[in-house]
Amino acid sequence: MRTFIIGYGSLLKKASLNRTLPEVEIIEPVYLNNYLRSWNAIENIKPTLSSTFLGIEKSQDSRVNCIIFEIENSLVSTLDKREFLYNREKVNLNDIEFTTDTFKISKDDDIWIYITKEPVKPSKEYPIIQSYVDACISGSFEIEEKFNLENFAVDFIKTTQQWSSSWVNDRIFPRAPHIHEPDAYAIDILLSQNINQFFTKIIIE
């Protein structure tokens, strides 16, 4: 039995995927039926991580473009730590449309996806951030080029719901903390637990 992961957000970008799982070299673009991708997952560690990220939910007759990749079962816990805003759930093989025959997955294999724990909508307090949008669409461009696919990036945009005017351009100073500091999440948790009275008053610049 093998283990597979479906990625639908920043994992579309190779550099983002390999930041957590450098062992992964082979991916396959897929389309996933009966799931809906939207801006619905917030990071609630204030104030440095106040953003809305992509999440996914089960939704009859919906369809989204994603990637699938294989990992060693021992590495699942590593990805779980990255995807702490989500619950990992199994995907039915019949819900996946493959674009190649790269993996030849069987019904005996485990296929996992990360589902948003508590879906919300973007807001002024928790906006969509451009640096994260860039990672997702840039990853989609990479997939188009690598697999000679047309409109994968357009499909990403069109099959993503809850786009919002609560959206900030953080390209110059990215809010996505891992871009500059891999331990940002752990640092912020530690600060919030110990000097929260000061931590909550930090101003983002």
C-alpha cells in the first residue's frame, strides 16, 4: 500500500512543496470531483499571521484542479505539522481524474487531502494575501509548462471560490512568514503564549 497526497494551494509550487518535502520530485496534475476550493482557512495567531488561506471542502458536483504526489508514510506527520489549519481526510479514487498514468494508483493505496477545520470568509482582519496568491498561480504556470497543459492557471482561478476585496498586496513585504523565517509559526506561538500583551500590539509594516 502506497501513500499519496493531493495538493491544491501553495503545494502546487515546487519550491513550496519541497520546502517541507524535499524528497518529492514527481507530481501529476489531476482534477478532483465533488470538492470545492475556496478562501476559507484563517491563521488566528495574531498579529503577524492574520491572513486567509485556501482550503477545500466536500461539495457535490464541484470540480477543482490539483496535483497528486507520493510520499513515504513516515513523512505524513511532517506534512501534518505544516497543514495545522486542516484535518487530513481520505479521498475516494473514483473522485480523481488523472491527466497522465504516472502513478497507476490502486484502490488499496491511501490518498489524503487536507480539509479546512473551521471554514470562514476573508475579512479586513484576515485578508487574502498576494504573496500566497502568487505562489499558487506561479505553481500553476510551472505545471502548465512541465506537462504542456493549457489553462491550468485559469482553471485554478475559476474553480476557486470566495475571492474577496479583502485582499492585500504584500509582495514587497510578504505576510507569509515562511518565505523569510522557516520557524515563524513556532516563534509566534511562543511569543503569544509568554508575552501576549505586547505581541498582540505588533504593527505589520
